[in-house]
Amino acid sequence: MDSSRFVHRRKPDIPVIGPRAPDKKQHIQEVSVKSIELSKVIRLLEDPLTVNLKERHLFVLKKLLKRSQIGFLLKELTGIAKILNICAEKVTDHPEYQPIFCEALDICRLPFLKEKSSDELNYAQDVIEFLSHMGCLMRVSDAEVRQHIVESVKSFYSSVAPKLLPDGLQPTSPGYRLQLLERSDLAQTLLLSMAALENQPGIKLLLLQTLQILSSSSDMNCASILQAGGAETICLHMNQPDPNGQVLFHSSEILWNLLERGSTEVTAQLSSMECVISLKEAFLHQLINGFRHSDLQLRNDLLVITTLIAGNPNSLLIESLFAKQLVVFATFPELKSHNPLVSNLKLSYNNEDLKMKKMLLNLLVLMSKDLAALQLYKEERVLLALLMLVRPPAASPERRSASRQWSSAQQEEVQLQALATLCSLAPIMLEDYMSCQGNAVLLLLLDWCVAQDAFFGQGHSSPVAEGRGRRKAQMRHCIRVLRSVTSSGEESVNQDLCDQGTINQLLGILMQMEACPDEDDLVSLEIKSDIQLILSALCERDMHRKELFGSEGVEMAVHFLKKGSDKFYSGLGHNKLILSTVDCVWSCIVGCYTTEDYFLAKEGASLLMDLLSSSPRCVHCNVLASLLELCDNPNALSHILSWRDSRGQTAPRFLLQLWMDEEEELKVSRDQHGGIADPQRPILGVYQQEDPQLSFPANVPSAAVLELSENLRSKIYSIFCKLGFHDLPGLSRKHYVTLSVVRRYLDFKVGEVWEEVSRELGLDGVRPTTPDEEALSAVCKISEDTARTVAAEQRSILELQEKEDISEEQLMYTEIKSHWKQKELTAKSWDSYVSRTSNYEILKEVKAQREEYIESSRPKPEHEEAAVHPKELILGQVMSVERTGSSGPAGVKLTLARTSIKASGQDQAAPTTQDPEYFSTVKD
């Protein structure tokens, strides 16, 4: 095969024809000579006999570098690394080696060369070791050498065009060196070399730029840097003198890159006292001295890093006094302070200052997890500053004067952030909240939100696209704050809200929102459900407040119950609204006879049953609990018993069906008819039997007790205790079988608990006294006997049902038999009629039989009367036949003519024709 064709086929991108065989052989010889010369150079530099021949060293090294101007071969990197290491040791005492050393480092910027495609794989480990060795060269104290090392590494990430290469050599692929750099220790070594650059700020800045590139390009580089404590090292060196501020900028960028790829480890490294103090100094310097836009951005970046550190529970923000300074800045300029940190502080009120203000408010929430921070908040009057920020514009002249330079949009963003902060801080600082009249401020803000032109303010809520010119965002956050403070259960806070008419105010807002047809979005539904939760928290334990809830509140609850659960899975929050409505019924209506009676008059019990029948299973527990409490009212029972669902199902029947569904979910042992299959475990589910048999402490409820609150059976049983177990409408025999178990549920549960007590004593190795042991055995036996009795009762119910079914079946067959008999008689009568009307002989025969029958039924006359009254015969003749609409013989109408004939011996009389006689053939 022609060698030129072979070369051209393997390398189609090379336009020239390959060299001839002698030329290729000569090239291989040159390469081998070059390799041999490389080994000779190393021996020349290391041999004790030639180690001091400096001039010869320099001559050979220059010659070697001259031959390598196009780049280093992959297979020579091990030897080049040895040569660089020897030169690094000689540079300190012999500066003549420095130019050669720097030139070699410059050649490292070029792509490595390969002779074969497999060289990249074969020499990958050599490349990794060479790159790691480059980082170790930073031990050379010469500034120019260090600069060339860092610049060489930095150039790896820029596209350096390879020089014109001779035939047989190719540059490695662009990403080859970067992939192997990630596997080397270069990034880690460069980071550790920062400690040696204290007196070389220019090199240090260049090194920070290189580390920034390394950290932004690879997760593995970030992991290597973090493994060497990179976050802490960078943080401790970022405050060194730097007139241009570039060191701080690049340091913060490196920290950002590390945080994006390993925030947990980074915050752990930055939480030390030294790092927090370093961050504090950097932030204060930028806050006080920064005026350019880039300075303000850098200040905010440092604040974000501080925010991430504040999320670490082991951070030392408070111990370093950084938290105290941040709290002072958070209350500026709302509160006047004599602190020297803010005496000369001036804000430009641009977007960067707005971001800083919002981040400082967010920091208050993060630091509040530490109880020591709450004392700082009390001292710096944080709650007062927040309440000043959330006041409506018309009610806050101080705020307008203090923040007069904020634009209206910026004011609203700060107001919303302050409300979000207050939502977290107010429940844990209720004393300060009440001393600052927090309830009054929030109610004023709520009035402002629903005033005329409601929802037409400036609205920057958040993720929801509310659009500008709306106050719904403020209302949303204000309601959240009220919900958080009322849910804390502090009676003084709730009483203060009720004294200010909050119940009627919230009811009015709720119905006003409900009257708007467009208020059915995610935010509106959240506001409605939060308002109902606030009302529930206010009225739950106070009868007077339930009376204040009154008819208006009942109307509200009935209105939302009528909506049903059709949109439960809409994803907009209808599920929360349904649950909050049920909770509102339970907390605000149930327990007060006035509101209960009005609720029942508005068909509230029926609405709860409708919701129970149409809602998902997750809602049943809440609805049943409300129904159970409502059953304490005697008037409620008739409403429940008279309820029917869309299929005509009664309430007892539906509740028993729920019981059966619940037992099916728990996999309780039942036979095919729903009866008790295992008398030893009449109500125990499979899951409860499979649970590990453990012994619980005295203050921890056992599995048998927890089961009462985890499913619906206890509530259904309690409702039936109110409704009764006899004369319930709409039940079949199958439901009566289930009802027998429901009636004995408490007995079964007591036996289950005692059996559990006995088992736990055995697990603990405790033997009860003989009387106690006998009592335990008796209780368990009574429970089992009760289960057997109920099972027998269920069998009797089923037997009675079977007898009734057989009786009904026999009655049905009797009806069917009678029906067929009637059909046979009708058919026979019809056939007789047809034969009589179609055949005259048969008709005469039938007539004669009738006459004979009539004659035989008459009493025999005496002879005298027979002479006086001679025998007279009557003959009939069919005159006409008519058809009616009826079927069978009843549909034929005949007209007959009768003629009387005297017996022989009598006077002949002229035949007389009488009026036709009509009759129906049905009578024949």
C-alpha cells in the first residue's frame, strides 16, 4: 500500500502529502535523540561532578528550550518537571537561572503535544503530576518567577493558538489539560501559597484572580480549595491594604463561587471568630467609605455572605459584636441613635441601599433563633422600628420625615419586608409588641388597605403578579402578622384585639372580599383562610367572643360551607380555606347555644354532612370532630337524622359506610359479611399487629391509645352514642352487622388497652401480683367473650336476613306462578271464544249446554202451571260483529236477535222480532 495514501487517509485534515519513508525515519531519530538529550540534561544538572558547571548548564538549558518553543511533549513532562525543580532550587543562589526558568514556564502556556492519539490517555498521570508540581514551584521567593507561574496557570483558561507544528505532532484537545488540572493539587497548592505573598501584593492580586477563575470553572476545584480551608484563608486575607480595593472584590467573588458549590462547608469555615471579625471590618469599611456603585454592590455581597453565616447555629456573630452593629444599621434611619457608627452615616436611597435595608431586616429574622439576639433587639428597640416602617403613610409623619427620600415604590418594598420580619419577631417578643401598641398599628394598616379605593395602592408583593397599584400585598402580610401573634395563645394580646373590635372588622373584610367576583386567586384565598384562623384563635376559649361572632359570623361560615369541596385540588388554596372554615365552625360556633341554634336554623348540620360526603378522606376527621361537638346540642340530632345525600342515603348509613371504609383501610379482620372473624382481635388492624412490640414510658401514649386519634372510628362511635343505636333510618342488615361492632367499640378498646398493658409487663419482665394477674386475665377474657357474643348476634342477624330473603323469594315465585296461571286461563278463554264464534255447530252445542244447565237449575213446575204456561224456546242469531281497540275476547262486540218458539200443540203465533241485545263476550 502506498504510504502517502495511508497517511492521507488517517489524517484527512492535513492537506500536504506525507513525507517519504527516509524522512520519517529521520524524524523518529531526531525525537529519540531529543529524549536522550533530555535525560543527559537531567544527569548533567544532578551529577555531583557537573553540578557546579553553571555556564554549561545554561547553555544546555537554552538549547533544550530552543528545541521546545512549540510546546512540551506529553512523554517529556516528567523530565521537564525534574528540570524545573532543579532550576527552582538554583534560582535563589544563582539568579542566572531565572530567565531560563521563566522561559520554561512561558512554554507551559502552550498546549502540550502528542505524537499519537493514545498519548493523552497513556500520559494522563504524568500531566496530573506535572500540574501539581507547577503549584509547588510557588515556593521560589522570586517575584518574577511567581508571576510567571500564576500567569501560566491563568493562561490555561484562555485560548492560546498553537504554533505551526511539524508533521507527526498534534496539540492536545482544548479541554484535556483543564480536566486533568481538576484532578491535580494545583488549586490547593496555589491557595496555600497565599501565606508567602504578604510582601508581594501584585502577585497576590494576580493569584486571587487565578483562584477566582479556578473556582468559577469547576466544582472539583472548589472542593479542592475547600479541603485546604480555602474559605477561611480567603476571608482572613481580604482586608489587607489595597488602594484599589481589588483584593476585597476578588476575595468576595471567590467566596461567592465557593458558596454556590458548597454552602454548608463554606459557612462552617467562615463561622470562626477571626473570619467573622474580618467580615465585619470589610463590611464596615465598605459601608462608611464606599460611594461608587461597585462599592455599594460589594458591600451588599458581603452582607449576603454574612446572612448565610447567620443561618449557621454555630456562628459567632453575637460574640464578635457584629450582630449588635447590624441591629443598629437595621433600625437606621427610623430610630435616632447616638451610636458613632450611624452618626455620620448617610444613605443615597438608591436601589443598592434598598437591597441593603431589606437584607438587614432579613438578618433580624435569622439571628432571632439565638436567644441572646432577642436581648439586643430589646435594647435597640427593633420592634418599634419595625412598627414605624409598617404604619400606613397617612399615619406616619415621622416615618415620612425619616425616609422622605425613599420613593413610593421603595417605601412599599421596605414596608412589606418589615411586615415579613414582624411576622417572625412579634410572636417571640410579645411584651415589646404590646408596649409599642402593635395591634393598633396593624389594625390601622388593615383599615388603610380596605379603605375606599381598596386594593389600589402600590403593590409589590412578591412572586404573585399583583401588578402595581394594589394594596393586597400589604393586607396579606398584615393578616399574617395578626395570625402569628394570635396563634401564640397569649390572652392579653387576644383580649386587646377583641377590645378594639377585631372580630367584626375581620368579618366585614372577609365578606367584602367574598363579594368581589375576581377575588378567587391564590393571595385572596390565603387572606380568607388566615382571617378565619385568626377568628378561631380569638373565639376558641371565650364564650363572650363566640357571642360577638354572632349571626354575622354564622352567615359567613354557612356561606363558605355551601361552596363545597369541588375545588379542593385546584392548587390555589381552596383546601386550606375548607379546613379553616371547619375550624371556624368548631372554634367560633360550637359551644355557644345562641350561635349553634342559628347555625342549625341555617341548615349548618346538613352542610357539614354534605361536606363530609363530598370531601376527601383527609378532611373527614375535622368535619366529624365538629359534628360530634355539635351533637351536644339536642336540636342537632333531628337535623342529622333527617339528612339525605344526593343518592338518598341517610346519615347513620353513611357513617357506618365510613366505618367500613376505615376498617378496610386498617385491614381489620372481617368475614365476607362484615362480621368479626377473630374474636381475640375484634378491632385490631393488620398494621397495628405488625408494629414492633415495644414497651413505652409512662408519659408516652401507647399504640392502642394513639390509634384513637389517628382514625375516624372513635368519632363515629361517639356520634352514634348521641344518635342512639336503635330505630335508625335507612339501614340494611349489613349495616346492622357493622352497627353491632360500633356499639361495643368502647368495650373492645378497653380490652385492647389492658391486653397491651399485660404484654408490656411481660416485655419489662414484671410479674403482677396474683390478684392483678387474675384481674388482667379476666378483663382480657371478658373482651373476648364480648366479641364472641357480638359475633353470635351478627350471625343471628344474618340468619334472619337469610330467612327474609327466602320468604321474599317464595313470594316472588308465587306471584310469578299466579301470573302465568292467569295468562293460561286468559288464553284458554280466548280459544273457547274463537271456536264458538267461528263454528256454528259448536255454538249450538254450547247453547244447548247452557239451556240444559239452566233448565236443570230451575225447580220443576207443577202440571197445572205447565199447562197454563207452555214451554217456550228462545233462539239467537248473530246480526253483526264489531271490533273495538281492546285485545283478546273483550275486543269483539256481537249483536244477536232472539226469537221465541212455542211448543207443539200450542197456537201458532207469528214470529216477533225483539230489539237486539248487546253484550260483551267477556261475560260469556
